[in-house]
Amino acid sequence: MGERRYFGTDGIRGRANTHPMTPEVAMRVGLAAGRMFMSSDDRRHLVVIGKDTRLSGYMIEPALVAGFCSAGMDVRTFGPLPTPGVAMMTRSMRADIGVMISASHNAFLDNGIKLFGPDGYKLSDAVELKIESMMDEDLGSGLAPADRLGRVKRIDDSQARYVEIAKASFPKGLSLQGLRIAVDCANGAGYKVAPTTLYELGAEVCAVGVEPNGLNINADCGSTHPQTIAEAVRTYRADIGIALDGDADRLIICDENGRVVDGDQIMAMVALDWARRGQLKGGGLVATVMSNLGLERRLQAEGLTLERTRVGDRYVMERMREGGFNLGGEQSGHIILHDHATTGDGLMSALQVLAILAESGKPMSELARQFEPVPQKLENVRFTAARPLENDKVKAAIADAEARLAGQGRLLVRPSGTEKLIRVMAEGDDAKLVKAVVSDVAAAVKAAG
């Protein structure tokens, strides 16, 4: 695979108004992607664009619009809408391409551009690399003549359409009547649609993180700051807490006592419930190398498999499509329900858990502990050296760690796709050994710079 200059594991991402997250790069994305997805037939071509609530969205969106219009594509803008909503609307409006402007769970200072193909799926590595190579070319030759420039319209009912799609994923004949639900929308893209959906399905809704001001997205709230939803659950005496991230494609849950439930437990809960109903396809689920060994063991005990992929929800999605799975996701709470969506969807995933809660009549704390997690430790190490993982001392430390864990755990060392970080993770039945192994490898990476 070629060297990536713009795209990381999840689109283009960076500090707003600093390369590559500048209006100039955004316009080039519009021009290059517009050219790539324009076919030679004479019809009008369409791109749909959604965003989260970041201040810099006001800068990135018009630049993208200018690029697409200049390539001759018509544009429909949605305003704030969850990433999965943009993916769905790309397909349902028969658009040629979909764009989401968001840096997901990052602070407001960052922003990002995610692209979806006409089928609503994230673009493959090969297509992204092709767009990259076109972005660095002289794009003047691909400009539309003056009478073929694109036209732009705002779609005012996009949020209402997404609410209806989300509600349709909730089992027929069930209701959230009698449930008090605390929801933290991270002052992000789900701030209107999530509380509305839960309310319309019958719940009593206590919402926090629903006052975005452009600067407070993910700030001490949302799925990356679970203390806020745990506090809300206790304050409102809620039956369950749901926290979304800035673009609402992932979630974490907490029980009625404010105890956090991660993506692995949520996947186990949904997988085992679907398996009982005969709805689970593929004989198991797909997760990443980060998912806990305890999840794998629990599934195996029920005769189900756990297939692992590289980190990144699109790699999970690719494997799901290849193997005919309808459930997959990440420990971080990116959960993909392929019967309903083409990417992770925090709200729809929450609705599956709420259906189990509503039907069982049991408290969330009883449902949430699907398996005993194996001790797991993750350390993120900042680096400045060009390729720390190619350093001989780092390689030796990794080999030593793997030998020590052999047969009783596993080690994972990988670079972050979005930041200059090396992630060192180990898990195993011996918590002391796991901690020591991570500490030794992290120290070697630090020493390498």
C-alpha cells in the first residue's frame, strides 16, 4: 500500500486550520473526490454533506462545497447529523458520494473529513489513495464549464428522517414506556436526534450534553468521559445511562448504579440475545485485536466465534461483509448492526440494549456483566523518532514480552492511525505480569524517542 499523506485510519483528521485540516485541502478533497465519482453520463451528480457541531465545520463545509460545485456536482447539506445518518442518507438519496465533517471523539480543536461511497460504506484504502494522488495533481483540467457548475441546497428534514430510520431498528411491539434513560450527547451531532428518538419510543429522557456552542463538543462529556453519564444516572435515578461521542457513531453505557459497560460487554449482550432469537448471522461476531479475551471465551462457551481485525471500524465492516456477519464492533463502543446500518451507530446500538432491558424486566446491572474481563492494560506512548517500532531495542523488548506472556495472554503494539502515539496493550490471566510487560515495552519505546 502506498504512503498516506492525508488519509489516516478514519478519513482525514487534524488540528483545525492547520495542514491538512485547512480550507485549501478541503476544497481539493471536493475537487478530487468529485472528479473521481463523476461518471461520463450526462446526468446531474450528487454529494451529501453532514457535520458535527464544531466551530471549524463552518470553515470546512463551504470549502468542500466549493470543490464539489467546481467539479460539477450538486450538493445537499444536512447540518448537524450523526455519521451513520450521513452514510444512510447517501444511499437513500441515491447520492454519488457522502461526506461527514467530524473528528469524532476528539476535542473541538480538531476536525476531520470522512467519505462514503454511493452504497453508504466507508471508502476502501485503494480508493482513498487514488483520491490522495488526484489531490496533489493540477486539478484545473477537471473543472466544470460555467453552465455545468453544481447547485447547493440545505435539506431541512434530515434529522427527522434519521430519527425515523433509528426508530425502525427497534423491535416491533416493544416500547421504552416506564424506563427512565439518561443520555449524554457530548454536545455533538446527536444532540437533537438521540433524545427525540428515545422520547418517541416511550422513554422518560434526562438529557445532558445537548447545548453545543462550537467549542464544547466532547468537553468533559460523551463516551470518552463516562464520569458525566455516571453522575447523570445517579442524579436522575435513571434505569440506564447512554453516552454518545461527538459524531454519535459510538457509545458506552452505564448501569443504574453508574457503573460503566464497555463495547465488549455490549457486543456480548447483543450477540447472545440475537443468537437466542436465531437472528445472529455468521456464527459469531467480528471485533478488533483490542477486544478482551474474556469476550472471546464467553462466545466460545456458547459455540460462537470471535473474528478479529485491525483496529478501525471499517476493517470490522469489511470482514463482516466478507463473512456474512451482521454484528461487529470495537471495545471503544463502535458497534455495527449490519441489518440496519453500514457503519457504527451509537443510537441504534443503544436501542438494541434497551430492547433487551425492556423485555427482560431485569436491572441493567444484572444484564451488563456478560463475562469476566481478563486483566488488560493499555499505555499510549508519544514519540518523535521516525519509526520507533523498527528500533532494535524496541523489537527485543517486544520479543521478550511475548515470550513471557506465551500461552497465558497476548501483547499488541501498534501505532495510532490518527496521532503520533504507539499503543502498547497486553492482557492475560496474571494482572501483575500484564502490567510489567506493558511497562517494559512502553519504556523501550520512550527510550527510542
